[in-house]
Amino acid sequence: MPRVFGHRSGMTAVREVMEGAVEAGLEFLSLFAFSQENWERPAAEVEALMDLLVEYVGREVEELEKKGIQVRVLGDLSRLSPAARTAVDNVVSRTASNRRLVVNLFISYGSRDEIVRAARSLAREAAAGTLDPESITEETVSARLYTADCPDPDLLIRTSGEQRISNFLLWQLAYSELFMTQVLWPDFTRAELFGAIDEFQRRDRRYGRVTA
């Protein structure tokens, strides 16, 4: 099947995982939808992905409102097509007051770029004399990231048998637990999500420390 068929099937998995996250009582769910590197894919595929984004928002925004799901879209949104940007702004504004589940949808995102942007912001403040470089801490850097008002992820789920994190949340994943599965994203269901959460709950998170 054409690659776009897989992307369209993946839209079903997005709904399934969102509903599963609500059922599991999660507060935050982050989905890596489109990376900065994905812009280098064939133009027809990129255009189809933008069209799918517009279609998804148009179809799902009312349901997201009803279910209390807040959607945030994080990344370099200046590169989106006008229609896609309008769709993104629409879903963000219409779900802004929802609190049941916060979904971070990463589009046109790259973690290295995010860190560079944060460094530039800090450098500008230091050059202007409004920030003492010696006062910069991990918290200072975190406050300049797209995820400034979100906790770091507890669990990263990587589908399709891949064994890499693909330039995703490099700073934020410092102590996240990793769960790798052979299941392809279009086939990922809430049962798969619950299985990953169950595995996570059996992990011993020590953050580099040990119990005396």
C-alpha cells in the first residue's frame, strides 16, 4: 500500500491511545507526529500528511472538547501549510480549557533544534545583561523548552521494533523509562498501552541512587 495509507491508519491509533490514556487516568500524553527531518520526505507525502492533519482536526476536535482533552501542538509551526496552521490553531484554542488529559502533539519538532533555541534565548538575555550566566541551572534551561510547563515523561514507548529515540525530547527523557515494542504504530491499541504501563509499574526507578 502507499505510505500515506500507513499514516492514515496511524490516525486511528492516535484516537485509541488518547482514549486509553483517559481510561488509565494519565495526566499527560505526548505524541511525536512529524519531525523536522520529515520535511525531507517526498513533497507529495508531506502534502498528504498536512492534509491528514487538517482532516484529523476537523473530524476529532468536537469529540476532544467533549472528552475534556486539551491539545497542545509543539514545534516549529512556521513551516506548516496555511490550512494545517489554521487547523492547529483551531484545536489548540477550542480545547485550551480542558483539564482531563493534556496531549502534547509534536509537529515539525526536533529536540536538538529545541535545545539550540533555548540556548539562543539564554544567550540573548545574558548579552542584554538581564541574566547572569552563573545563575543558569537545569531549571532555567527547562523553562525555555517547548515543554516548560509539563513534567518530564515517565515512560517512552517506541513502536515498530526501533531501538532509538530519533531526536525526540533529548533533554526531557534523561530519566524516563524506555519500553520498546515490535507492534507497528497503526496496530497500537489501548491494550498495548496498558501493557506498557503495567511493565512501567514494575520498574525500580532509582535516578542513579540506591537504597541504603
